[in-house]
Amino acid sequence: MAFLDWAEINNKLEKTFKFDNYNEVVLFTNKVMQIAIDQDHHPEIHVHYNFVKVRITDYEHGSVSSKCQGFVTAVNQVV
């Protein structure tokens, strides 16, 4: 299953976002973190110099849920 160009891998939605520089990476990561706080749904965020990999699952359900889909929709809107 793919949702909004996110891949489902091992019961998690995952996407890599590429940027031109580290400053853009930090700005994006801060936006993703704010979404996580607002939704009380916390992803794995892997930060690198010019890309960020985000993974999300619903640990209470052990798989992707509608809560995850709401999260990825919000993240896609801040890119």
C-alpha cells in the first residue's frame, strides 16, 4: 500500500524528503516535529545533511492507522 507517495514498509509509512542544504533540512524537521506534537503522534525522524527520512506507525495498533494517514497528509502540506 502507498499513501500520498509514502511507502508502507514493515507496518510503517516511510518517505525520504530531499533538500538543497542543511538549513532547509532543519526548517522542515522542525515543522514535522510540531505536527507530531500537535497530533500527539510521534514519528521516527532521521536527519542528514540534505535529506530527512520520516517513518510513522501506530504502536497501539501495531500497524498503520488513520492517525498515521492524517500525519502524512499534514507533513506533505509543509513541503
